[in-house]
Amino acid sequence: MGHVHTLPTRQPVIAVATINDKICVLRKKREEAIEVYDVATYVRRRFMTVPDTAGYNFVDMVACQQNQCLYFANSPDKRVHRLELQNRATQWSVEDEPSSLSLNRDHNLLVICPAVRQIKEYSSEGKIVREVELPTDLLRPLHAVQLRRGEFVVCHGDLADGLHRVCTVSADGSQIVRSHGGQKGSDNGQCSGLRRRGCPSLTRMKRCKARFRNV
């Protein structure tokens, strides 16, 4: 049976990612915002800081095993920061406020920008690959993952929005293939509070990927 390990109570946790034998925890604080733990013992090994920015500006983090780096979404500054495990850092502008990040099968970074209803795909070096514009009724997309066949699973609907759904969107972003949810609520078939750090979490998005893949 698995064990539950409780992290020390400090600033709020924004995101958690694993890479190699490390667990990286991003907290909402100015400096030393990334805590690095041993994956086997859960002992904290060190802190990491992303240079030239305040850590509390970050809204998400993902780890790329292929490129041995961490990516951070900086919403106020409309930027993505890339931090290698040896502390070499780069950054680039995404022109709009990001809400979350994910990686696709090509190890490219997907940046979700709610205000413009776009998924922006970048290479690991920050070169724009493409911009996917989502359907007009998919208001405020908050998180997205890409299926192996190219389609996207997107959750949308902020707390103030009436429509809260998890949708499969075509690879070019032009149409909603299928959806789950509708008007915000807690009844069967409804969703409520589709926040990046609420519903669905990254784990639930992975479950959605498996579910939609098999439909």
C-alpha cells in the first residue's frame, strides 16, 4: 500500500513536477521558489531560483525529461522561463498572459492563453511552432493537453463563467469534437470551478486523455 508524504507547511504550492530522481515543488514566494526533493526519501535537497523575476509571478510549472529542464509560466510578465537543472536560464515573451503549460509528444511546450483563446506551441529553445486558435464558444481555456493523434483535451470556464466543460478539440483547433459538462453546477454531468489548480488537476486531465482517446 502506498504512503502519504506531507510537505512542510509554507507558502502555497503552485505546481509539482518530477524529473530524474527529483520532485520539484513550486511555491508562491519571491526567491528560492522551487524546492527540490529526493523522489525516494522525500528529503529536501536544495532550493532553486529562476533569475531575473519574482517567483510569486509564476502560475504553472512543467518538467521535460527529454530536454532536462523546467518551464515556468509567468502570467504578469507574459513570459515563459526555461531553467535547466544546472541552473542555466532563458526566457521569452508569449505576448499574452499564460494560465498553464503542458508538453506534447514532440517535447514541445504548449502555452495556454485564455484571453485570446489560443494554445501556443514552442520549441524547447522558445521558437514559435504554431498558434492554435480555439472555437469562439470555448471561453477562457485554462488548461490543455495534446493527445497522440493530435487532438487537444481542453478545460474551460472560470469561476465567473456559466459554461464549464472539458472538451476534445480538433488538431487544428477549429471545432469541438466532443465535450463533457455544460452549465456550471454540481449535478451529474456538470462541472464547477475548472481552475488550473482545482478541477481538473493535471492528474484528472491525464484521465481525460485516456478516456477521450478510447471513445
